[in-house]
Amino acid sequence: MVSLLDIILGRTPAETEEPLFGPDFLERLETLRILFAKASGLREGGRLGAFAGGQLLFRDYRAYAPGDDFRRVDWNAFLRTDRLFVKEYEREEAAGIAIWVDRSASMAFGEPSKWRMARLVAAMLAYIALCSHDIVDIRIFSKSSIEGIGPLGVPRDIHGVMAFLSKAKTGGGTDPAASCAGLMSGRGIGGLMSIFVISDFWCGEREVAALASMIRSHGHRLMALHVLSPEELALSHFGDLRVADSETGESVLVSTTPSSAQAYSRYVEEHIAAVERAFVSRGARHALIPADRTPEDVLIKTLKKKGAIA
């Protein structure tokens, strides 16, 4: 179900974008993961463990080495021994990681498209989890179909993930709450999971609340990654526009002015706030991801900031 019409602006979403994963994609991710490792003091580097519920557990001491984070130095031990020691931690085992990506037709909108960003985010999450040897299960869904890959558990599986996501196409309507039952029953991981749902969430607040309630009622942890295109976040084209619902094909001709653009911006802000409220009030997390962000921005400014990555 779509409650907001996609703004066509005289063109259809690009079907021939540049390759989803550039030749340096994994290298860039690995560089970021190493930076997270240095910042956190964890040997395994950036991990979804903080969101997955893993607690930092003290493991042992070791002698300080140049470049170690001073925040890990045990100053009490230094006062006793006149030597620098660093505390080492490890994170308790996290639950399996499930990544659910909305593939409905509205996700193809935007330049760059929401679908492109959604798949990049899914691959980034999968890479970080697999490098920590967490179990990963990925599903792409619409109202009428669900496809997936997993469970996966070793770093080399990222190549299969990238191939799967590269070939995936958008189509069909969306009703995340209705899809949730199929996603839950078809998952490849047993026990409690940490679930990431990546979608534009252009559906009613009730549907979003139902999705959050269903997942949380089973005890799973949930983070909603809310992907919107620049064109959706701010209307910058004025005059006569043909506006179409990409999932039903229905369209209307509208005239836009600066004042109507302001009203539209207020509507979008209220909708984002309503979606966030529906998730947060049920013990889940929510993060807005503009589709024109770089992978580095998404990892550092959004996922890291929101606590999705340790």
C-alpha cells in the first residue's frame, strides 16, 4: 500500500544505473571496519553486536602498545605496577542478523534510487556481520513475493550476497505488516534475531505499528532503516507536474508553488516523525537514510550514530 504519490517530474526512474557495487566497494568497507575496530578497542572491528544485544565482557589485560586507545588503559593497574596495561574486551554472542529489504515498486524512485541505497545498506550490514562470524539471513519482499539468501556465516559469503542483491528487481505493492508473517516463517535462523527492515515506509502509521508490534512481540530486536530519495524529502520543482503512484499506476496532474512545497515538506516531516514514533514507542530503533548519501556517510553518520554498529 502506498499513501503518497511518487513525483515523476517528467521522467521515470533510471533502469540503467552504474553497477551497484564498484570495484572498490569491499575495500572501502574494510577500511571503515578497521577504523571502527580502532575506535572501539575490539579485535573483531565494527560489529552489529551493540544493536544485537551483545554486552562488552572483560577478557584480559595486555601490555600497552603504541597506538592503543588510552581509554582502554587501566590506570589503577598503572598506579600499582608503574606499567601501562590495556583492558581487552569481547562481545558476548549476538543473535542472528536478519536483513529485510522492501522491493516494492516505489523503491525504484529517485536519482539515485531508494532501491540502490537499500541494497547498498543491506550489503554493508551483511559484510560487517559476516566479518564477525554472525549468522546472516537476507530477504527481499513485496506484498506478493519474498526471495532470500541465507543463512550465511563466513566472510566469503559476501560475494554471494552482492550477486543476489545486484540481480534483484523492484515490483509490486507493499504492506510490511502483511509480509511480516511470511518473513518470520521463512527465516533461516532459529531463536531470537536482530532484524533490520529497510524500506521507504510509504504506508499508514497503523501498518508500521503492526509490523513493529509483530516483530517485538516475538522478542526480536528491531531497527527500521527509513530510505527516502532527495526528491521526496524536498520538493524543488514548481509548475505543472504529473504525479503518479508507482505501485498502482494511477496519476494526476498537479500545480506546485513555493507555498505548496512548504506544505509538502511539513507533510513529509510529519510522516517521518509518525513512522519513527511507531517504532520507538514499541522498543525498536529508527534511522532516516537519504538515498543520495555515500556508504561512508551511512555507516559513520547514521548506523554508527544510532548504535547499529559497535
